Amino acid sequence: MTKRIFKNTMLIILLVLVLCGVFIIGVLYKYYNSEITDEMYNEISFISAGVETEGMDYLNNLDDVKIRITWVDKDGTVLFDNQADVSTMDNHRDREEIKAALASSTGKSVRYSYTLSEKQVYHAKRLSDGTIIRISFVQNSIWKIMFGMIQPLLIIVILAIAVGGALAYRLSRQIIEPLDNINLDNPADTEVYEEMAPFVRKIVHQNQQIKDTVAALKAQKEEFTLITENMQEGFIVIDKSAVVLSHNTSALKLFGVSHRAEQKSVLVLNRTKEFETGVKLALEGRHNERAITIGEKVCNIYLNPVFDKEKVAGAIIVVTDVTEKEKREHLRREFSANVSHELKTPLTSISGIAEIIKTGIVESKDVPEFAGKIHKEASRLITLVEDIIKVSQLDEADSAVEKEKVNLYELCREVVEQLEPVAKLKDVSLSVMGNDMVIMGVKPIIREMIFNLCDNAIKYNKPQGQVNIKVDLDNNRRSFVEVKDTGIGIALDQQDRIFERFYRVDKSHSKEIGGTGLGLSIVKHGAILHSADIAVESELDHGTNIRVTF
Ligand code: ADP
């Protein structure tokens, strides 16, 4: 800026100097011109008077004359010339100034002299005898005078430029210095000259506007971050080159990436062909959805193009973890298949026996036996349906279900009483020990859980085996129910699976042992409903210990 002001001021100074120079030279030129004309007029009058009285003698006696003097006869013959050889000069009758002087006593012309090979200014005067006296001088002489003036003029110009330059520099500094020193954070504090005040006011106003806009943008960004960061879904914004502009933490978690991914290609997050195709389609302006597997997770990806004036400017990618949903879906399908299978087995038996009776080949003494089989299969069916209903109810129940005070010890005693006859049949002894532990829970469900654990402990026991039930507080002061048996035990690799629906360790003997394969599944779901933990300790052939800690 300083440079520009300085340069412009210097240009103005130069322009003024040039204009002044031209003007001065013009005025001087005019002045000298009229001076010379006057002088020539005097000169020619003086010489004419001399020639009138003394003739050629006057001219011959003239010395040290700077101008050219020519005396021309009335017929144009040159009689005298002080700067040229008369004998070589041609007739001057047709010369403009001579012609004019012959016609009207005086004449003037400016032209190129072929005699002297110079541009000359001619003045002619007719004498009383009709001859003409002509004087001339080189026109350049005016320019020579002017040229002589150029040197002082140049000194003046250089001086003017030097002084002007110094002043221009000072002026530009004076204008710019307050601008340089302006405190942009607090312009009102800066001392400025009067003309700058509106500029400063504008800066103050704009500063405020910028502050307000930045604050609004910041608030908007924080709001956006707050929303996206609290989303469980992954959220990614990419530009038209698939470069990540923004994303939330969930997106990183879902893609299993530990570093932030802004300014990197989104394809770095997942290198599957499926994902790449989805991104490509979105950037071609086509919404698309697809499921991809990330490690052990199954994720649904929704890719939506973002348009700016009908052109794709980028895309928004939303990622949701559907692993649980998929698992549940899978379990549900498996459950349905299992239910159908489990229902079909007793129904096929019942139908088969009924058909045999119908054919009449069964003797009447065998009918009670066949009827007993039908009854057994029907009871199995009823138990199975009841268990299915219980599992379904537990599936639907949520933790908000109404709870009441439940004495775990009392419940265990009731269950033991109920199972005593069964235990006796299997030659298994039952015992309950511990203390009254009261928790908040859903009584029928907890009863069912204890019943199933005890029932299994009896079913999978050995003759003369034992089942010990313990109710107490653990080291963390949490109530627990522990069912310990001396039965067949469960292999380590099976211990996780026994809680799956319809899972049985020994499928071949399940029919004779009884059971639906849903007992521990009910225990597991009951525990989830009560936020209880289940721990299994078991050794093959030695027994099993299952503890539910509420
Ligand atoms: P079931 O109705 O067949 O008993 P459960 O869901 O109650 O079904 O149990 C699943 C499987 O776990 C059983 O089939 C059995 O193989 C095994 N199991 C459960 N409890 C015990 C236990 N106390 N001792 C040994 N095996 C057990």
C-alpha cells in the first residue's frame, strides 16, 4: 500500500512537471518567436535604410553579422548575399517572400533553403528603387535557445522529483502507519486520523458480525456433534471424491478403526467390494442399502447421495449394527424349526399308536398299555407347549415388569418339597441349607428357575446321588441360589451351549430322561430379567454346580 501511494504520488508529480515543462516551453517559444520577429523587423528596417543611402558599399562593409542578408534585384537576380556565392544562386523572383515584397512591400516565409540546406525564416522588404532586401535566419536557432534552457529545466525537474519523492514517501507513511498499527481485535482503541474513523467503525461492526457468525456456527457445530456423537449409528459425510469430511465416534467403533478418518478416503474404513460399490453408486446419485460383515459384526449400510444444484456434492453414510437383530432372527428361525420338530415327535407317536388301536389288532388287555403310552406322549406335549409358552413370555417380558419381595430360601424349600417324590424315584437325596434371602423379583419366574435347576440336578444324577441347594450372600453381599449335584457332569465345551434352546448334551437319551431342552433356557432368560449372573462349574462323572447370583 505504501508503495502504491508513493508510486501514484510520484506519477502525479511527474505528470505535473511534464505539463509545466510543455507549458513553459510553449510560452517561451512564443515569446522568443515574437522577439525574433521584432528584432528581424528592426534589423531589416535598419539594413534597408543603409542600402537606400549607401547601396552595395553598405552591405560590403558589414561584418560580424550573424544573420543572412540577400539583396535581390527587381527582376529576381541576386545582387548580394553574405553567406553564399551570388554567381551560383539562381533567380529569386519566384521565392514566396520576394513575390510578396514585390507585390506589397514586405514578405515573409518559412521554408527550406536549397542554397544553405537549412530551414530558414525569411523577411523581405522592397526598397524605393524596387529592389528587395531579404534577411533570414535558421529557424533552429529558436530551438537551440530552447535547448539551452533544457539543462536548467532538467536540474529543476530532478530537484522537484527528489523533493516530491521525499514528500510522497513521508505522505504515504503518514497515511499507512495508522493502518499498519490498527489493532484488529480492538480497532476502537487505535488512534487514527479523522478520515479513517468510518473505516475503523466499519471494522468494529464487521468484527462484531464475524464474532456473531462464528458463535452461531460454533453452536450449530456443537449441536450437530452432540446429536451425532450420541447416535448409536455410525454417521459419515463424504465429498464427491469419497474423502471423509466428518464422522462420529460410533462410525469408527462400527468399522473397528481407532484413528479419526477425516481427510482420508472412506474406502480405507472398509476394503470390501460391497462397500466400494455402495459408495460408488451413492456418488453417482443413487441411494442404496447393503449389509456388510465387519469382523464378527453384521452392519447395515445406508448410502444417500447429497445434491447441490442437481449435481452430486457428496454422500451421507449411516451404519447400523444389526448383529444382535440378525442373531435374534437366526434364533427365532431355529426356534421355530426346533419347536416344529419337538412337537412332531410325540404327535407322530400318538398318531401311530392310535392308528394301531384303530385297526383292531390290539388285544383289549394291551389297550391300557397303549393308552398309557398315548398319555405319556400327550403329557410330554403339554410340558413342551407349557415350556414354549414360558420361553415366549420371557422373550416378551422386559425389566420393567412388576416385581415383589421374594424369599429365595422359602422358594427353594417349596420346590424341594414338590420334587421330593421324583427324587425318591431316582434314589437321589435333596437338601436345602442357608438363610432367608429376600430379593425383589418375579416370583413365578424365580420358582421356575429354581425348579428347572433342581429338576436337572435330579434327572442327570446317579443312583444314591445328592442334590444340595444353598441360599446365601456372597462376598459382594449379593444373594445367590446354588444347586449342586453329584451327577453325570457336563463336559467343558458343552457348558456354554446348555443354555441354548432345545440344546441337549446327550440327544439319544433325552427321550427316556424326559425334559424339553428348554429348562436352562428359561433359567437364562429369567436371570437376564432379574439382572442375575449364572456361573457353571462341572466335572464329567463328578457332578455339576450351577449358581445364580441376584
Ligand atoms: P432338558 O429339558 O433336556 O433338561 P435343559 O435346558 O434343562 O433341557 O438342559 C439342557 C441340557 O443340559 C440337558 O439336556 C443336559 O444334557 C444338560 N444338563 C442340564 N443340567 C444338567 C446337570 N445338572 N447335569 C448334567 N447335565 C445337565
